[in-house]
Amino acid sequence: MGSAKKLHQRDPNGQHARLYHELLKSPAWIALSSSAIRLFVDMRMKLTSYNNGNIEAVFSELKHRGWQSKTTMHKALRELETLGFIVRTRLGGIASMSRICSLYRFTDFDAIDSHKLNIAGCKATYDYRKFESLRAAKAAVAEAERQHRERGAARRKKVKVLNLDVSSAETEPIRGCNKSRNGTPSTATSPETALV
């Protein structure tokens, strides 16, 4: 007789995304918005046995799955992270000042080392289990959204809008800035008159 190798049979219906009842019955899952559940499923479709930790959620790809708003997608990502269903493995986008995307791993599956992407492998952490009640999960989501709004407000305060009135005929050079190195008046003009 030959060796007792088990043949790997493919599912006749094709690939599938596995969701365990333990995850679906957790308070964290019940607290998710419908957008977050949809994003979880869209991201889960990308999961294979070797790429956990290398899952992206990029709007340009997800719009083909029916996503119409970046804001809604990012809010759903924050929910999934806050409630422990996904963990960011690489910071990307505007936050990292780069043109690479952020990568994520699902906490209910093991992640395999990826030296190419500098992602360390780890066992499943099941972070969503730390929420023992629906109230605690909803409070965590509300707190994360509050912090996000505060960070956004702080960023908007830092941005200063320069309002130049270039239509005014009464523009004068900036005083104290129009002298050359030897102390004689220069012919430099102010930024306002240079724009006219």
C-alpha cells in the first residue's frame, strides 16, 4: 500500500470566508455597526492561509465592492480596530507621510512572518474577547470616535489660512523687511504686490 497522504480537496463552491459562532456571538461583534460588519467581510475575503497581517483596506479597491464614502470606510476601520477584530501591522497613508497603505491582521487567526513586509508572525490574540458586555463595547467605540473628533479639531486649529487681499490698490511693502544687507533700501516688493 502507498503512503497515507490525505488529499487536499477543494470546495466545489469555491473559496469561503470563515466566521466562527464564538466570534459572531461576542458582545464586540454585536456592537459593530453594519458598515463595520460589511468591511470585516470585505477584508476577510482577502484572507488566505499565509497572508494574515498583509490585509489592506484601500478605498480605491473597495469602491468596486460598493463602498461610496471614504469617511464611512475609515469609521468602520476604527470600529474594527477599537473592538479588537483587526490590528494594524504597518502604518501607511497620510499618517506615515507615505504612499504605502496600512496593513492589518485578523486577531482570530495566526499571522505568519513576512520578512519582505517586516511583519512579525504571532498566534491568534482574540482581542475582541476583552469586551465582556455590549455596554463596554459600545462605550469603547464612542470613546474612540470622540478621540478621533478631538484629534481632527486639533489638526484644523494648527492649519492657518493666509487670507491675502490682492484686489486692494493700497498695498505697501512690508516695513523692516525691505532693506538690503548694506542698509540701503532694496527694490523688493511685499508678497501682496508681487501677486498683482
